[in-house]
Amino acid sequence: MRKSILLMKEWSFTRLSKSILIPEEANEYNTEMVSLPHVWNKEKPEELGCCLYTKHFTVNKNSEKNYFIAFDAVGGVARVFLNGGFLGEHRGGYSRFCYSMNEFIKDGDNCLQVIADNTRYEDVNPLIGDFSYFGGIYRDVNLIETEYVYIDPTYYGTSGIDINAKADGTIQIAVNVAADNKVDLVCKILNQDDVWVAGKEQKANLNQLELKVENPILWQGKENPYMYRCIAELRIENEIYDSVELPFGFRNIEMKPESGFYLNGEHIKLHGVAKHQDFEGKACGTGAAEQRKDMELIEEIGANAVRLSHYQHPAYTYDLCDKMGFIVWAEIPMLAMPDGNEAIVENAKEQLKELILQNKHHPSICFWGVQNEIAMRGESQFTYNHVEKLNRIVKSLDPTRLSAGANLYSVKNDSPLNFINDAVGYNIYFGWYYGKLTDYEDFLNKFHEENPNVSLGISEYGVDCNTKFHSEEPECKDYSEEFQCVYHEAAYGAFEKDTKLWGSFVWNMFDFSSAIRDEGGVKARNCKGLVTYDREVRKDSFYYYKASWSDDKFVHINGRRFVNRCGDTTTITVYSNEEQVELYLNGEFFSRKSGKRKFEFTEVPIDKETKVTAKAGDCVDETSICKVDSPDKSYTYEKKGQGAMVTNWFLTDAGQKNLFPEDYYSFNDKMGDLFANPQVTALLEEEITEIAHDERARSFGGMPLLRVLDYNSGLYTEEKLKKLNEKLNQIKKEK
């Protein structure tokens, strides 16, 4: 029978000064002993490079056995060696891969070596990304021992079983076996109570079969996430030689442009959140506890969908989504597709095949995402042709699910990118990076009008929030907890009203690491989360969505970290999914409000210290605020650079017209267009040298300069940038 042994302890780790192809090229000796998961750059995520891992293990070699080594993920490019022999190379940092060790394994001590290299290579996705590119062996490693006949674990890193289950109970199964016609293949289906409901036995060399479960119980998302199990066995004279099992579910999905998403014929509007895999203190090396914590918080907020961005997540996360009933958008890290780079497309194809083949048994996954914001470097026929090729891979490997793409806001309504995939998502940030909070509804209406046959959803929207910052008068780019609430109330309000929109995903459920950022008083972090990076603080905006989505009754007083307040009165905002909220001050009744989700109490008198209590039904919440003589400066973000101010130039029609004239250059133009003009290039190289000479920044051809400045908000003063924009306004665009 098959045995699987975790190899997680006693690895030696060496950080290398350069990339190598074979272990013998390593000449560093600063080795330390580590345990897996290990993320070598979790403290300095901006660092990239090569490292060497070495693990010794003992095997009582049996010539009748087969030996494999399986990695659930290695950051970047992995080259694997056993006793000096080359097992294989895997180019992609998020998916499972497995190699046979038979050629080089020996009796007794064996030396396994892994060159793990998270250098940015031009043929490995992702090329770019607003998230940290972690390095190391950060998921499980398993030594697998099988008999001489076995179910093959090396096929695209899968379990060896391919399952296609239809809502009518039909199951098509393919098992990758290494066996002849003397071996029997037995497949059986068990329901959630471990009761046999279907099965079949045939010769193993005939590795494809079809089964039928009568009257299957469908996987119905949050309502009833019902699961089955498929067990495949290889037998000789009824003795089991190998056995592999895979959970799955029956369900049917459909998308209609005029009304949205359907699960088993039932319309469901997706109100979801997106998440990255990293967790403070763990980086990407999360275990079951951290993954459960994330999904429990998503359960608490009441979401029914999750976008697992921007790459393949751990298998256990998908398992949790199955069991908890979340609709999942899964995707590959295709974030840039430069013209002519055929190698990066080939790598995307391989990562897409791995994502689908390793995870297609999960009923929770309903979307296969093939690209995110690839128009950041511009669009071309090369782009369209290759996105279409990725779309065809989805349809060939799994025609039961929806292909999807997430577009940058700069993608025009008539772009071919809107007509390739089954579901279109837009990442839009009106009122944060550009435009006004009131622009969402106009954007949606115009898109529907111009593209009535396109299924539209919102794949990202959000704003950064540092829980240290607060304001009675919140505004864009003050990074306050209060503005994050203002933003989400406006944005989600527009999405909720749109009956054609299939759904939306908040960006992001959790703050996450992003080495390229220095924004809002926090370095190397994207703070758009509804929950902090350590998962300890639910920001106030978390409770707006809980009031919108959850049936679990609660009441929450906003501003509990906004303790020190000036003036004789203040405004207290309460979120609740009850219909009525009562407010008490120091135990005395103050006021009662009826409404939905948001209850705003104005002219609330405050003393030196005031205990505030909110009651809604059987729910109670309390906090305290203090009256102070002068504003608490620690609540205000010090705008050292352009920060909020440049974005706020958008907030008036006059500002847009005067500062961003259509016929002249401005910060609102795309990087590619700006650097295509020699006069503009010379100006930018002189005025904003750091950005103009940054190859990565200049590669964002489809991104407005304004947003690039946003990522580098501490470099320049507003006065300097206004003068630069005025100079750009003097350069007329060529027709």
C-alpha cells in the first residue's frame, strides 16, 4: 500500500549570492537548519534571489517499490536533485509538482537538494504584481512510496484521478495508472455519510469509466455544501495495492448577462471578498490554523463568494471553501503579457493546466481566472490572441465552469478583452485612484448599455485604511478608518442596486504584504483589507458588510479607536443588521434610530470621558470616547508627498478639465503613452528621475502616471508635482 511521509524538519538552508543551476555551483557556507514551511524573505519581502535547501532522509530501498517526492509549492523556480541526480525543474511558485526518484534513490541515506529561486524571470509568471513575491519551500513536502503498480502522482501534480461530475449524477472518471491488464481498477462513490452509492470494477489498463449516482444531492453553496468522495483502488486478486481518494460534488452553474450567476438553477448574486494567502508572521507559509482563521472570518462577515487571488492557493483552502459553501474564483498569476513574449504565455498555459487539473474536483470553484490587469502594459492583438488561447485551455480541460478575466479600469468597453471569457470582471477604484465616489453607477450603466451580452462583475474595489488614522471629516487619501467606511458604503451601494451585475469582490478581506508599497504610513503593505494583517482587528468597514450580508444578529459602534475627540458634540455611527438601535451615554438613554445597516447619531454630547452603549434587539456593544481640547495629531496622516492631494485633484469637474485636458499630456495619461513621446520622456527623466529610470515602473504601459505616483507617495511634494503636471499640460498630443 501507498505510504506518504512528511519531510518538514531538519532542512539545511543556504542563501546564495547568485542564481545557480546545480548544487555544486554553490560556494556559500552560511548554512542554518530550518523547518518547513520556510519563507526566507518574509522579513524583507523586497529581496529576491536564489537559495539552496538540503534534506537527508533514510529509505529501506525495495526494488518492488516506487518512490516519489511531491512539493505542494516552492517559491519561484525549483530545481530538484537527489544524490546528485537531476529530478526536474518546476517554473511557477504556487502549484504542486511531483517527481519520480526511482533512478537515483538508494538504500540508506539519501540527499535531497532543492534550488529555490524567486528571481523575476521573463518566462515565469508573475512578471509583476502589487503583492510580495515570497521565496522558499513554503508548503508541505511528501515522500511517497507505492507498490510496483500505482496511481501516478506525477501527472501535472494531480492525485492521479480526474473527475467530471454533472448535476444529473453522471460521473466521468479517468485514473492515471501504471499497471497492466492483470490489475483491476475499482472505483467507488461514497456519500457524505460514507454510504456506497455507486461503483465499478474493470481492468486497470482501461483507465476511463463512467458512473451514475441516482438522485444526487447537489452542492448548493452556503445553503447545502454537500460533498461526495471518489475512491480509486488498484487490486490484484482482490488485494489492494494502491488507493487514492478525492472529494467532489454535483452541481451546475450558468451565467446570464441580463441577470447574473445561477447555481443549480437558483439565482445567486455574489457578494464576495478577495484574499491573498499571506498572514503576518507567516508570510505565505501558512498552515491549517491560519487558513481556517481566514475562512472563519469570511464566514463571519457573511460573504458567499471568495476570489482567491492572484495564484493557486493551498489545497486545504479550496477544501474549506467546498465544506463551507463559498463560490470561488480561482486564477493563475498572469498579470503581464508583453508583446512578443511567447515564453511567458507558455508558462501561463502550464500554470493554468496545473490549476485546473489539480483542483477541478472542487465544486466550490466556479470561475477559472486567466488574467488580471494585463492591460497595465497595454493591449495588442498579441494580447487578445493569447488570452483566447488560455480561454480555450479552460474550455478543453473543464467545459463545466466559467472562464474569467479581471480588467484594469483603463480597458475600454469595446476592447476585445471583454468578449473572450464567459465572465468579465473590472477592478475599479473611483474615488481613490481616480474619479469620484459617484462614478460607479455611471460606469456600470454605460457598460451594460454598450455591452448588453457581456456578463459583468466587479473583481476588485477598495481603499487603504490605517487603523491609527481617524477623522470627523474623512476624505480621499487620509487613510482613515472613517473614509474606508464612506467609500464602501458608496461603492457597494451602487453594486447592490445593479440587477445585471453578477457580483462583486471587496479588495481585500485582509491587509497583505506588498514589497513595492510605502503608503498610508505603512511600508511594504497593502492596507485595503477589512481586517488587519495579523487578523486581530476587524476594521469598522468589516461591520458594514456584516450588516449587509450576515444573518447573525449584532451591533457595532464605529470609531472605537477614535477615542480623543474635540468639541462639545460628536457623531456616533453604528452598524447593525437589526432594524432599530438605541444609544446610551454613561448609562442614560440618548436616542433611538430605525433603519437599515447604518445608524447615525448626530450632536452626541461628550464629556471628559463618555461611555457609549448601543443596543439592538438582544445585542449590545460598548466603547468609550474622551473630550480633548485640541485635535490628537496621531490620528492624522502626515502627507509627506503627493498622497491624497494629487488624487483629490479629480474631485471637481473643473479640476479634471483644467489639470487633465484631453488634448494635452497630464498625470492622467498612461505610462506607455507618456514615454512614447520623446519630449515628455525627457521632462519626466529630469523631474521624477527615480520613477523615470525605474524599469518596473516604466513597464506599466497601461497604468496612468497618477497611480504610479500613488505607489511612491513619499518621493515628491504636491507643489513639485503640480508644477510638473502644468509642464505636461504644455505639450500637445499628436493626433
